[in-house]
Amino acid sequence: MSTHNILAIDDEVANLDALKQIFNPDYNVFSATNGNDALTIMDQKDISLVLADQRMPGMTGVELMKKTWQKYPDVTRIILTGYADEKVLMDSINMGHVYGFITKPWETEEIIETVKEGIEVYERNSASRKPHIRALLSTGVISSEQLEVALKVQRDERKSIGEILLERGMISKSQLDMAMELRESKRKKLGEVLMEFGAISPDVLEMAHEQQRREERRLVEILIDMRYADEESILSCYATQLGIPIVSLSQFSGEQEPAKLLSPKLAYKHYVVPIDVVGRVLVVATPEPLSDEARSEIEKGTGYRIMVSCSSYRDIKRALGQYYPT
């Protein structure tokens, strides 16, 4: 039996019985006749894929997908519809909430293949969100194609992605160890990273924090303005310690499309500037490490996975004013 759980939602019990017959025993199938019950199940079970009928009383399939997106961004979402509601379908695609659509009555082979592909998408998304895998991808140690190969092997072998990459010669033991260490270092705050790098002393960090509490400004801004540390040292430390590239924002135009993907509110809140889009990955520049909460909020707000690069505080400040003048 598969380790993946799928959730089917339809107000017609006969359709749920048919879906269970199709997908058992390949997947663990859970079912609900309305959106509220579906949300309860998702809170209790680790769901990989959701199949929801569009036309249901109380909450439509698309409305349910929007709610699940907020809490479970990796889950693959598929709409079942017997109606040609083009606007609803296009809206849900454009908002990034729905992976695909299946018309009712469905063809058994089609729905089996669509769900199989959807599960593969879930595996890829959830794997690339793991901190050490994200580190390997963002630093260029492995490619997305190599990750895909490792995921295919994992479906047949109960091994971790790291083990598979190592066994297949895609990474070295030292690279895997570095990624695992990087997974922990990415959770550190800027002050901790700067101290480990030797750029500032504990006393300086304490004085900066005290000033930050009084003035409610960003730590990086205080360190620079008070000359506790210079921008070049901060950038070098940030890039070296976290293994991410330094970018110059002067090469990016204020009319660039990526800036439109992030709301001004989130851009200023987390001091990030979107600079490029690669597939479903949004590359952002920031002058300090992003917390897990900040990364999650940006990913939910844009519908993209985030790849982080670093730039100077003053460059970010200028770019924010250029991209979001209001």
C-alpha cells in the first residue's frame, strides 16, 4: 500500500464509493461530503492530494482549494467538474491553487494518471521545501532534474533523498554534511551569524539589540548606521555562512515582472525584493536571513517557492522605493 493519503470530496456518496474503488489499495483514501468535513480531515491526516467536486452545497471546490492552500501549500489540488464554468476554472488556475481538472463523468485511466502525476508533484514540492534539500538546490550542488531522479528511486526504495543522492554519486558526503549543517544555520538570526563569523562581538550585538528595542528599526540598519559593522562585512558573512549568492540590484529594472508577484506589505515587512522567476521558484534578495515564518508567509502570499539571494541593505532599501513607490 502507498504511504500517500488522498482526500476525495463530493456530496454524492456514489461518486466517493467509485473513487475509493479506483484508488484502493494504491493509496489511503479518505472521503468527505462537504468542505468543512474535508478541512477537519486535513487537520487530522497528512494529506498528499485532494480531489474535490466543484459544485457542492455550502462550499464550492475552488473555495475549498483556497482554504487548503493557506495551511497546506504542498498538497496537490484537483477539481472534479461536470460543468463548463470557464471563469471559475481560469481564476483557480491563475491564483495557483489548482493543479488540474477532471471532467465528470471521468475516464478511469485519465483520473488514475492525473492523480499519479499529482502525487509526483506533491513529492517534488515537499522534498524541495526540506531545508537541506533546499540548500543543495539553492547552492547549485544538485539540479532539479537530479532531484526528480532521486524521487523516482525513492518511490521504489524506502530511503531518504540524501541517501539516494549520495549513493548515486550526485553529491559527496562532505556536500551532504554541509547541507545538513546549513539546514541548522539557516534558522539563525543575523546577529548570531555575524558573531560566528567574527564580524561583531557579543557586546556590540547587545548594544545593537538594546537600540533596536528603543527605536524599532531593523538590526542590519542599526549595525550599519552606528558603524558597528560595514555593509561589505555583513554581505560577505551572510553569503559565506549561509551559502547563498550575492547579487547587485543595479542590473534589475524597476519595471520587472517579479516585483508584481509580491505585495508591498510583505515586501516591506520582510525587507525582500523579488528579482527573478525560474519555473515555480521566485528568487528574492534580502539583506539579512529570512526566518522560517517569513519564508512561509512569502511563499503563501506569492504561490511560489522561494530561493534567497543577498544584497546590501541600502540596495534593498532603494529597490523597495523603486518597485513599490506607494
